[in-house]
Amino acid sequence: MDLTPYIHDQSSSGFDDALLSVAVNGKIALAMRGRFFLRCLCESFSEKSHIGCAVTDEDRCLEYLRSDEFELLICTDQLERGNGYELVRKAKKQHPHLKIIVLALTDEIPVEYDNAPWLEAVVAEADLIENQKPLEAAVLAVMGNHSYRSPSLRGRELPYLSCPRLTPREYEVLDRLARGMTDKEIAEALVVSEQTSRTYTKRLLKTLEVNNRVQAVLKGMRCGMVQL
């Protein structure tokens, strides 16, 4: 999937909390597993003109990196095609000064990559369920030429997670959120009004005891309720 040509034409997805509020001045590349994370990250940057790559596979991202000068790459460890860590290795070989952050959906760094000198910053998905600060800290670290590991990766222990029981309707809403669907798209899929769709989402957030849709999907993934 390549959303790059459509970034500037996208309407808001209705996400009520962005993953990032840190400003980045140079060009940004995003390589994420699935439409959900791509849309989240795209909407996290006020200047969408800085986003020069928004894809879900390794090879397409490398093509964009070869075609232009980028300052920051944010990718997930798992991609729809390819490997996030291998993407980082190849990208750093091509562009040694490129700043890179990996969002570890698996909540761990594979042994073969753990001490790699080119792996600057990694944020465990588990650490984003509470808030976006670890990802923001990672951006600040790499922009200042420092390495970073989020708390779970430093302590090698995942935070306690309580997984509530969802209703069938809540599962339907969570599944559609994970697909990156907007309130309008969810309403059309469930044949309800857009206001009713928003109400369903608010109930889901309350059940999961999270503050926003991003955290809802992340917690749903950790609890095995949904997959990207």
C-alpha cells in the first residue's frame, strides 16, 4: 500500500489523539504495517508537505529513500511486505545521517538486531498504550543524535495489562478502527448514523479503559482481540 500520493487529499480520520506532537523540519518517511498506523502518523504532523513517503512495504520505502533526501524514517518492525529491521539496516547503509525510529509491535528486539550500531531508537508498542511520550522521546533523542529504548525494552519487562471482555458490537468497532476506518466509514459499514458510530467508539474506549482510538487498537492487539 502506498498512500504517499493521497496524503494531502485525505480528510481527517477522526482520530482524537495523535501519536506525535514533536515538530520535525525535514522530510519524513513512514513505513508502517497497515493503513491504521499510516493514517495515525500522517495526521500527527501539522505540515503534511514534509511527508514524502507513506507506505507499508520495505522495497517501496527504499525506492522513496533513494529518490530524495529524508531527515527521519519511522517504521514498524513488521511490515505488510518485508522486515522493518532490515529496512533500517539498508536505509542507514544508503543514508548514514538518516534518523530512524522503529515501533516494535512485537514488544521486543530480535537478538540478531539488539546491539546493531545502526539501530538508534526502538519503542515497544506496549509503552504507547498509556501515552505517546515514549515515541516523542525517541524523536527528540534521534534528532539530537542519541540512541533510545522505551521503558519496556530497557527493563525487559512488559507492563501489567488487564484485558476486559468486549461485546460483539465492540469487537466490530475495534476491528474497523484497526483497519484505519473513519467514523463515516464505520457508520456506513455498520449501517448506523455517524453520531451512533462515535457513541459506539466512546463506549469501546470506556470498556478498554483507554483515552483514544490509537490506544484502543494497541491494547486490542496486545490482548489478542484484533490484528492489523
